[in-house]
Amino acid sequence: MELKILEIETQTIAEVISDEIVVNDPQDALDLMVNASYQGAHWIILHEHQLSGDFFELRSGLAGEIVQKFVNYQMKLAIVGEFEKFESKSLHAFMGESNRGQQLFFGPDVASAIRKIRG
């Protein structure tokens, strides 16, 4: 895993570069936040394939636990990927509600995440 640090205007963003799952549980998310924070980032961009599949199964509780870690540590998260493949209506509702806030964003690509981060 590599963290690609992006400086966009006044924002420092850490994009996770990996072909493998990076976040399997809340501790992995916390470790990632510590690493990104150490490098000055306040936003993390994760690609959906870097998250355990359980994240997208809301009844597993993993998404809630991970999002709560990000809230507690005042780190923001953008998840980019192809979400149409997930059929869960509750997941799509969660993603829509998240996109209306400022803590968590779901989008199709890094460019859309950067637009959201820039405001």
C-alpha cells in the first residue's frame, strides 16, 4: 500500500494506492488515518476495492464502525468506485445521505472526490 499525497489548494489529501484490500476492520481504518494524519492529510480517498466486502453489507455493522472512527478522529473519507453493482437499497440510501454531508463521500472517481473536497 502506498499513500499518494495530493495538495489541492489548502487541502492535503491522501489517496490510497493498492490493488488489494487495505481496510478489513476498524483497526485497519485507524492505522490508515494515523498514517495519513502523520503526513498532514485531513481527507483520505479509498477505492471501493480496497475495502472489505463487508463494508458494503450494512447489516455487518462494519461501515458504521469505520465511519464512526473517521468522525471521532476528525478525518474525512471519500470512497470512489462503481457502486451500481451493489443492489442494496439501504446501501444506496446510506451513500446518498452521506453525500449530502461533509464527512463521507461516495463518487465514481478521484476527480469527483477532489471536486467534493474543494467544495
